[in-house]
Amino acid sequence: MKRCRQAISTIFYAHPSPFFTSKKNIMSTSTTIPAISFENDLDYDIIIYDSFGDDETDSDDNTDDNYFGTLTSLGTVTARSTSSIQPIHSTSAFIVENKSTQKPVKRCTKMSFQKNITSFVVNQDDEDAMTAVFKFIDFYLKNPNDDMSKAFTAILNEDSSNWFSDIPDFFSKYPAYSKCTFPDYMMGITYNAMNPPPVPSSNPSSPPPPPTYSLKKLTLAMGAQWPEGLPDIAVSNFSCTNKNSNILIVAEIDIAGLCFESDVIARNVTTIMGGDKKFTVAIQFNYAVSLGIFGTRLSFLPENFSIPVGGNNSISVTKPAITFDINPLFKFVLFTLKGTIPFNINNKTFDALVSVAVDNDEASIGVTIEGDHGSLPAPPGLKGLFFDEFGVGIGVFFEPLSCIIGIDGKFHIGSNNSIVSLDDDTFALVCKITGDAITPAFASFYIPKLDLDTVIALFTNVNVHLDVPVSFEDLSFRWVDSLMSGYVMPDGTLSDSGYGFSAACNIGSFGFYGDVELDLNNGLTANVEVSPINWKNVFKLTGDGKGFNIKVDPHGNPIRNNFVPTTQEEKNAVANATEKIITTPGGACLIINTLSMPILHLNAKASLFDLLEYDITADINKDGIKFELDFGAVLMEKMVCNLTDFHNLYAEFGYYIDKSIPLPKMAGVNIGSIPLKADAALHLSVKTSLTDIVISTGGKFDFEDYHFTFGDFTVDISISKITDFLGAVVQYLIAEAESIFSTVIDSAEHWAVAAGKGIVTEFDDAGKVMNNVYKKAKEDVPAILKTAGFAANDIAKSLKNGYSATQKDIAVALKAVGYSADDITKSLRSAFDATTSAVADALKTAAFSISEVAKAIKINWNAAQVDIAWAMMMVGYTQIEVANGLRGAFDATTDSVADAMKKVGYKAEDVAVAIKGAWGALQTDVSWAMMMVGFTETEVANGLRKAFDATTDSVADAMKKIGYKAEDVAIAIKNAWGALQTDVTWAMMMVGFTETDVAKGLRKAFDATTDSVADAMKKIGYKAEDVAKAIRNGWNAEEKDVTWAMMMVGFAANDICKGLQSAFGSGSQAVANAFKIIGIRAQDTANAVKVVLSSTINETAAVLKQAGYAANDVASALGNAFGEGASAVADAMKQVGYAANDVKNAFEEVGGDFKNFAESAWNDVKNAFNPSNW
């Protein structure tokens, strides 16, 4: 700090030269200044001092006026002697001191122009005058209420400019003091105030400490008051001068010796004084003492002064004036600094007149603006802001050392018709001190409410419009001169850099809080926060928000930043302010940026149920905050959420419901479940209040051809997992199934359609549902169920279970609604585990055609014809119906039908009737069919007889045609009709059986003998030849056997012969042999071979002979056969070798004259009749 060594003011005077007044030995002497002779007429040695200060100019002006300054020893003049003393100033004020007592004796002055003064005399008058002064001082101090004392005090109370004349006048009125002068008085009180010398330094080389003086004594001697209880103050280098008609009393003080109100204030004053403790001050006394008026003032007036404010920074004060006031009303010293602080704010210059007082914590500074303070330019770049009037506030604080300089006043926003309404039109502009430069650092003002568009329009050059309503409330604007760092605001919090504001940000229904940055050309950016949202752990919205607090007073009112806390009380109010949480840390952050799209952008972490801290990036529109949550495979897609405000969340998402939903029981009947497999569009709503949280949900889904909606309903808030929530949805569907699925179950028809489509499953029974729940008549059920898509078997079961319907009832009912026999068969089989016969019976009752019945049984049982035949037989179908059924079902042949019917026990007759009836078959067809399946020939015959009312021959014919052997045919006819052999023979003959076949047939059928066969055949007209053949072939008979058989049945010998000839190719001999064996007469034989075989008589004779006929029989036979006489006969016999005797006998048989014959026949009759010759 630059020091001024010259006192320049009466009122304020400061001088930080060495503080203690000292008596100094002359170091050098100017040889240009004439020496002065001092004559000492006293009895003691005297010391001559120069009383000019070190910094006083060597001029005549400083001589008479300087009554008592810094004493510089010029030399000693011994008693009763004269010495030459060398002055050190051309103009000098000399103080003469008693060397032994150090009391002042005289004051002498010499101007530079007073060349004639070359010597001074110090004598007894001088001694007497000073002795009188000391007596007066003693009296005055001891008797302040004496009239003389009061009179003297009255002089002192006058303007000090009159002291120089009035005080000598006062003394002249009192003979005892008449020789006293003002300088004498000043020297007297100075000496009287001198304190005992301090203890000398232990270091012999150290200069002795300067003497000090009691300021208390000086004060009292000057007629002023000293506060009771205030410790004395030691001063040094005491001097008194008369400058410009003002008495100036100057001394050095050590402020460490001043008694301030507290030690803290003492330290603070030292701090204000830059750490310096010793100053040269002007002492001024004021006699009209009151609370606001000093008593004794110590003034210090440096040319310039800087108040340290910490950090190597200081406040430059021009025209400084520092005072230490001693007021009798106080027991401490008061410090005051006054001066001017120049400002250049936003290119506007002005001076602030300051008055600084020091307290325990602060320096209280009063400020008055000098000059125009009606307006102030806003900081650069702040569009739309106008400072209308202003003042300056300054505060210096000591713990720690700091300072605040601020400008506050009135402002307005906008212009013309766009001026913004304000609740508080005050602003604060806080300055920073860099070195000793004061520049704007921070500005603050408040606006109650603005919307985003207005903010942008007023404060920027950007043109932006949002569809989303964005407004700000309680806008705490701040401007910081740095774009890189913040500023500690008046409320003690650190601001952001640049220009902007903190405010409550309302976006639609959302409330945020945070900081907003403004840029003239780039518009608005903001990072605002909301406290973390936690709705009882159901939904959380968190983020990287740092939290936002504001300072509030004990009443909860915000500490405003549009003021300058220039007092410790205000500072303490800030320091002691509690923080009110506006947003707690960990909340979502909303970014507002008018230069990018989207302008509103939310970064947060959302937790819903067991999806925890899922990073979301959300956009905000007029409907709310929209974001997505990904629950993975649990949901079909991401959940789309909309936070309409901070109390209401709405979300939509897709969920694939795969759950069987049981429908409610009705009338004690389980009407089923819905196997729900559907993409459901669900929504979730979470609403909060001060006391409660409500989760509700609902949705819709399409299932098959239905559209269902449900909800909304309230969900238990204890649910903590999305799966549990979805489970609650499913449980609601179950609980409210009757309502939700009403379109499915509100009527029998609707229920049936749903059940038919598989939308409803697991019901007890459709019939029970129809009957018990919907009260439907049995007759109506098939149509309802069929229309709904029920299969016939399901309808059958329904009728059975729900209506106790029989198979016949069901068949009739199902046919009535158009079901086929096949469908009905399936249904009956499924419903009743029905047998083929039962089904056949039911279908028969339902009037299905036999073919449909048979086909149905075939298809559903994979039944063989025999199975179907049995079934149909069991239920009373006619044999023809059975055959028709089989034919229709299998495209069956007659034989397969015959086989089936045979196997199930149909009689042959029935089978035959069936085949005839089913195919319109001929007997041959029927016979073949029956033969093919093993019917006996008799059964076949019986069948034909029954089926066709057939005759034996037609049967025989049919059987013959299809390959039956004659034996079989014969048996068949015999058995079928109980026929005789003749009947059989006739029949067989009629259809063309050979005689052999007939014979064989008869033999087989009747175990017939050849004769019976021959008889039969003969009776029906078979020729002998045929009969013979038949018997021969039928029995493999010999000629004799045939002959016998034919003979037995009355065939004539001729016929028999023919037969043998035909059957065996027999000649006469064979015939004769056979006849002979069988016993046919020779006559018949002869006649037969003659007639049939055209045998001659001789041939006949021969064969007869050979056959063993007796000669006489032969003869007779020949005679009869040929009508020949005995001779011819005899001749024939002779020719064939008969003996004469035999011939003779033959003659006897046939009559005639053997003798003649013999004579003619034989030459030697003797020999001829001699048998020995034969």
C-alpha cells in the first residue's frame, strides 16, 4: 500500500509511518543552513530538538504552525552557556527540553527568510511560563467543574481555528498563567501525557524505544471526555500544528493498543487495514458528545487505500478517510472507513461513496451512488432485460476473509406491449474482484411465470414453437460472466455458468425442477429433474438426477438471490438457512434443447414390477411421457407406457394368453372352459394419491371369431412381478368369465357354436348343458348342436347323457337333422359302445335304407358281411333286406351274401329267398351261390324250392347247370321234396342228366338198387338202352346185373337186349349168357337176340347153347322165335353142335318127325342118335 506521510485533513487523517514518536540523533548536517546560537541562561542543561516530521517539506509554512512534531535532537547546551546549533531545516521549529527532567522549556521558530535571527535565548521566563502551564493543567484536570475550567473547556469546544488566539487570551486573564501560550499549553499537555519509558532492550545496540503518550490524558487536557472504563491509548510521535487555521494534533498509534468492542473486531480492523497496525493519525476532539457523534477521533487520510478481501484481491478506495472514534458513551473504539469506490459496470461508470464499519464478523458498508443511478445496462447478451434503477451494496466478511459487492435495484422484462408482469421487480448484480478490478460476475432476478415460447421470444433470437405446453414458474434468473464455471450465489449455492434460470418446469401435467441455459442465438437448453418416483415399488422412475435443493429461512421461505448479502446477519441467514429439497437425487432428467429434435427428451430408468432400472429414452408430447419397457419373452412386444403426470401411468402391451378359462357352473352343470390362446391387447393404469395407489387393468382380445373386452379392474398392489400381474389378469378372466364371455354363453345356440368350434371345452356334457342350463327340448338339441359344428357322435352322447335318450331316439333325431347312417353309426358306437345289431336296430328305426345300414356297419366296424348279416338278422331284417344290405354295402356277390347268411344261421331257404330277392336271381344263380358257400345239395334244393316255388326239374336243372353232380341233384330232390326215385329220375331226366347220372344220382340219393333205379327210369320212360347204360355206369354193373335189374322192373327181353347192346355193346352170346344167368327164358332170349341183334336161328341156337340153355328150351325158343319147325330148329341146333339126343329132345319139345329129320340130317342114324357120337 502506498503510504502518505503528510496529514491533509482535519477530520480524517491516517499516516502509516513508524508509529512511535521518537527522538532522533542528527545523522548529517547541511552545510548550507546557517547555524543558530542558543544561549542557556538556566541552571540546567537543555537539549535542542528540531520538531519537524520526516516527511514535512522544508518551507516557511511549516514553521509557526508546527507546535510539537517529531523531535530530532540537534544538540545540547549546557547550563549557563551558549552553543551553536546546526539546524537541519532552513525553516525550523525548535523545542527546548530540560535535559534532566525532559520537560519542555520553550518553543522557538525561524523562517528561512528571517536571516537576521541567528540566536535564541532560553531563560527563567521560559521556565516560569512552562511551570505555570503545568500548574494549570493539573488544576484543570482535577477541577473540571471549576468556573475557570469550564471557561477553558468552552474555548476548547469552539472551532479549533480559534484556539491559537483564544487560549492565550484566556491565560492572559489569569495572572498566574498570563505568560502561558498555546504552544506552551500543547507542550505541557504533551509532556503531562508522556507515559513511563518502556523497559530498554536487552540488546545494547538496539535504539531505545520511542516515548509514548497517554491519549486519555491528552483528551482530558483538551477538554474532551474519556469513556469510563475505556483503557488508555498510547500514542507516539505526538505533534500539533496549525494548518489553514485548523489545529492539527498528530500522533502515531498502534491499533493493537486500541480497545475495540471485541478482540475479534480488533483483528478485523487490522485485516481491513491490510495487516498494518501502526499509523500516524490526526487527533480531533468533539465536545458535543452523543450516541451518533464521536468524542475523540483519530483520523487517517492516505492518498489511496485498498481493502483486502482475500485471495490477493482488494477493493480500491479513492479519497479514503479512516477514523478511530472514542465516544464517551461507549467503552470501546469505533472504526470507520469512508471513501469512493469507482465502478465501470457494463460500460457505465459511476462512483459509490462508501462508509465502512467493522463488526465481529463483517465490515458494515454503507453505499451512496454519486451521480446518475436511474438505469444500468444489462450484461452483454441479455436480450429483453432492462435495469431501471440501482444501488450498490458491499459486504466484507472476515471468517474467512471475503467480500461481496453487489448492485441491486429495479428491472423490467420486455418492451412496449410485451412487458412481463412481475411479483418481484428487484434484481441483484454481484461483482467479483480480480486484483483491485471490480467487474460484474453474477446477476439474479425473478419472474413469477413464463411459458417456453415467451422465454425464447424474450431472451433469444431463436424461433421455436412446441405443441406441448411448457411453462416455468418461480424463474430464478442468473447471469454468470463465465461460460466455464459457476458462481456462488447469494444464497450460498453454486450456480451454473452462463445465462439462464432455475425454475419449476411444468410440461403438460408434469412438474420438473432444474436449471435452464439461455443463449441469444442458440435458444434454450435445460436439464430439469424430478424426484425419484416410487409408487410402493410397483412403478419407479429414477435416473441420474443429482437432486435440487434451495435455501430457505426458518419459516420455509426461499432465500432469494436477487439481493446482495452485505451484512453478516444476512450472510448468517444464508449460512444458517436450511436446505429444502425440491427434487431428491436419483430422479429422471428431462433435457430441453430448442436446437435439436425432439426438443423434449427424457432420460430415466423405469422399474415396473420386477423389471428394474430399465433404461428408457422418452419423448414428451401433450399426452405425456411416452416410453417403452422390455419384459422380454413374457410379453409379445415391448410395453408402451405413457406417464400422463407424476400420479398416473398408463401402459399398453400385447400378451399371449394361453390359459384354459373355466366358465361358471350353471344349474350344477359344468358348462366348460375356454382354452384361450389369444393375442391380448392389455392396458395397465397406475394411479396414485397422497394416501393410496391403485393398479387397474383391462384389455381386449380376439379369439376365433369373437371380440372380447374386459376390465378395468383393480389389481392387488402387493404384486411385484409382471408374471404375477399377468396371472391376476388371467384370474380376473376366470372370475368374471360369465360377464366377459357372455356372448359365448348367453344362449344355447351361442354356447353350442362356441363349443362346436372348440372355443368352449371340458364341459360336462353338451346334452346336460342344453337340458339343465338352457332348458332346451330334446328335439331341438340336434339341430342346435349340428349347426354349431358338433359331430354326430358328440350329439349322440349329449342326447344320451343329457336326455337319457336311447339309441333309437338318437338315430331318429340325428337323421332328422340330416346326419347319415354312417355318422349316426359312429355316434352310437361312440356314445353307447353300441353293437352292430344295436346300431342296425336304431338305424332301422330311423328308417335308413338297408344298404345305408349295412354300409354304416361295414364302415364303422370294418365289418365283414357275416357280421352285418348277423346284425341285420338280429334286428328283424328280412333275408332279402339282409342280402340287399350286403349287396349295397359290399357290392357283394350272391355267393358272398349266401356265405354270410349261412354263417349267421340263415336257413337255405332264407338264403335262397334273399339272393333271389336281392338280385332277382335265377335258380341257377341262387344254386351257384349256395353251392359256393357250402350249402348241401338238399339245402340248395330246399332253398330253390322255397325261393322259387321250384319244381324238382327246375331245381335239378339249376343244380345241374351250376355243376352239381347227379348224385347231389338226386339227393337234393329226394330230400327237398321227399321225392321218390321216379320223381328224382324224372326231374333229372328233364334237365338232361344222362341216364348214367340219373342212375348214379338215384343210387346215391336212395342207396338205390339197380332194379329200383331201372324201375324208376322205366317208369318215367327211359328206354331200355338208357336204363341199361345207367345201371351199367351207375354201378359198374355187368351185363347180368343190368339184365337182372331190367328184368326185375319188367323190361321185356328184347328191351333188355337192347339195353345190353347199348350199354355194353353186347352181342347175342353176351345177352344170352346174361339172360340165362338171370333166368330169362330161352324163348325170350332167343326172341331178343333175333329181334334186337338180328341173330339167325343158328346164331341164336349157338348162343343159347353156349349160354347153357337146355336143348329143349333152345329148341322151343328157336321155334318160337323164328317160327320155324322142328327141322329148322333141329338143324340149327345140330349146326351149333347139339347132340342128336338134344336135338331129339328138341323135337319132342317142339314136335315133329325127328326120324325123318334125323335120316335126312345124318347118314348114320345110329351114330346120329348115339350120344356118344355127339
